[in-house]
Amino acid sequence: MNKPLRRVAIFCGLLMLALLVRNNWIQYVQADKLRTDEKNRRVAIERYSSPRGDIIVDGEPITGHKATKGDFAYKRTYKDGAMWAPVTGYVSQAFGANQLESIEDGILTGNDDRLFFRNTLDMLTGKNKEGGNVVTTLNGAAQKAAYEGLKKQGGKGSVVALEPSTGKILALASFPSYDPSTIAGNSLDTDTKAWQALQKKNNPDDPMLNRALREVYPPGSTFKVVTAAAALEHGLVEDADQKTDTPLPWVMTGTRTELKNDGNLPCKDATLREALRVSCNTVFGKAGADLGNEKMLETAKKFGFTEEQFTPVRASASVFSENMEPSQVALSSIGQFNTAATPLQMAMVSAAVANNGTLMKPYMVDELQSPGLDTIEKTDPEELSEPMSAKNAQILQSMMETVVNDGTGSNAQIPGVTVGGKTGTAQHGENNSKNPYAWFISYAKSDDGSSPVAVAVVIEDEDAVRGDISGGGLAAPIAKNVMEAVIKSKQ
């Protein structure tokens, strides 16, 4: 073979080798990635080729399916979609999926590896593939009370209810909301228009925002529960009825600025119980400054601040800053300055107090089921931290119960039930120029001393008369209804 032909042969051989390597790389190394790539239309066609499994509440499905024409055989439907959207999320032929619909997509479509043997058996017997179920911890009556309370109020807001002893999420409501059924298909005339109408740029109310998990608000005076816990745990005070060293007026450390109370309140040297009952800024601001940034941050972190929570849906991290000046610590200790919390976070604070100082990890999926209703995975309650001792938690319980029995939280009273709570009215906007947020956190106790439910409610009502906004007035009645719903469901 002459030299030119030999070069051509070698070059052709190298091309064949490169082709073989590339072919094997695609078929074996990248096969799974290409098979599951969202841009591969076969993935979407396969996802909607059979009915999805259901999301379950109280033993009943809150989702369904509907046959459709075209490449996609089925689309998702929802029962009371707007009420349950913060829990389910959406799954759409055109826009993908989020929240539980996305996280547990493998179970719901039947494609999870743990269903391999079931799917193989169905294939051999000629049975169509089915999706499994996601059984939630949610309480239908509590969710309804939460959502209807927010809807009646009319403004934006959120409610979270937890079972303190386990961390189970009993209610997770956000308002305004949206019906995921309206965007479940792929019609340009209906689903796409509905999707565009829900986007924040077209709808300033942002109905697709999960306020319960993703929005952080200044918690206002509800954060005084955390400050009280820090004061007890670090020995600044020994009990609820010990007088504090709080002058009136009190000038914040390192400044010439007085920290004001909301009105003419009996806050001079007030006990922690009295200070929580009437919500003294001076007592808790000075307590935070006396404890210092490090101790306040330590306690806040034990309650869950500064870390994202996964329920399994992700919740934003709540904020308590470090490296603050004493005056900034004082403001942060009454739930202002940079302090910000999700409604889930403040429900965790109330739950930890109610559970004698032990904070359980919040979760909303109780178990995953196969199409045959066999349990694939069961969630076990998990202790997250111990923000305070049982002794100090019981002291704080007595203080929160005083708030409801004789203080600003009286609208949360339930006949025959022990209720503890704390109101909050958090400043909003530059120089407090916008209507404040109304907060209420609470728990209810059973006769045996255990607590079946802890609640956090936040209301942001831009149209309300400013003087009418208070946590006790707007948020406490909703918390009361949610607690009552849980108690009745357990009887």
C-alpha cells in the first residue's frame, strides 16, 4: 500500500474508532441521563401515560386524574385545589411540577426504583403500570379552618399547625392561593393563559407563593417567646415572677435612643410574666441586650433559626443576625431589625415550648405506598433540638397561658381547654410606613398535659385600618378555630 492510501486508511480507522467510542458513551455512560432528561419528550409522554397515584389526607385522596387527547393520556386533577396547593404543589403537562408533586414524582408515577419488582410483575401479567400514593400528615378539618379563616380575613397571610410531640404538619395554608387544576394540561387557550395570570409580574398578590414555607416576615412580639427562653436558659432570670431590672424609660445601650413601649404599659422592672402579658418592648429588648448577641443567636438557632427546613418541601431559613451592636440586639430581641421568620418557624417555636422544651423536626409525609397500598417508606418522628429544659419550658408555658387568660391573646380562649399564646404586631416598610403584620402563635393542651397542636398565624392586610391591626384581633381567632378543629378531630 502506498503512503497516501495508508494515511487515508489510518484516518478512516480513527474515525471508526471515534464513532464506536461515542456510540458506547451515549448508549452506556449517558443512557440514564438522556432517558430521564426533561427535554426528552418521551419522558413527558411516559409520565402522563398512566394515571398518577394520589396524595392522601385523612385516608382520602385530594388529587385525581382525567383522560386527555393527544400524546399525553392523562392529566392531574385536584379537589379543593386552592386550599391544598401549598401542600401538593402542581404537576403540569406544560410547566413541570413542584413541591410534593415533584419531590415524590417517582412514587406517584410508579417509576421509583423501589417499585421495580411490582412493575415487573405487572408487565408479565399484562397489567398497566400504576402510581403509588403519598400519605400526608395533614388534618383536613384543621386545613379547612386555616384556609377559610384566611379567606374570610381577605388579606394575604398564612397558617401553620404542628403536632408538638411528633413534628407532624397538621395544617399548611397560604392565601391568596391558586387551583393547580387550571394549569395541569398543555392547552394554549386555557392552561398557558392561566399560568401567565398567576405569575407575580402579572399578579402582584403572587398566589403561587407558598407563604407558609417560603416567605419570611418580621415576627414582632411573638419573638419575645424566644427571648424569654434565652433569659431563662442563660440564668438572666430564675422564674416568671422575678422582677427584672428594667428602668422606664430605657435608653438602648450605646445610643441616646429610648426603646418605646406601645402605650402606657406597666413595664418598669416588670416580671417576665407581666412583660409577656402586656408585651413590654423595654423588658425584652433590655434582656436581649444584657444576654448579648452570642447567647441570643445560640437560643434562636436551637429553635431552628438560620437553617432551611425540609418537610420534605424546602422552607426558607429564618433570620437572626450575628455581629450586631447592643442596640441592634435589643431590637432583634423584640422581633424587629433584621429578625425574620417563616410561619413554619414560629409554629416550631410554639411547638417546642408546648413539648416541654423539645423541638421535633417538622414533616408532612407520613408514608409512601405502593399501588397495592403496601408501605414503602414510613417517616419516624425525629428530635431536632432541645432549645430549653423541661422546667423552663413549663415556666414559659405558664407565661403564655397568662397571655391568653388575662392578656392580649384572649381571643384565642377555648372553653374547657388550656391555651397558651403570644400576639405580635410587626413593623412593616421603611420607618413603619406600611400596615404592620399581625401575628399570633399558640398551643392547646389536653387534660393529660400533652399538647395536640401548636399554631402560627400571620396576616398582612394592606387595606385594613391601621389602628385595627393586631395579632390578638386578626390572627388569634383563626388560630383558635384551627386548634378547635384539631381537638375535635381527636375526640
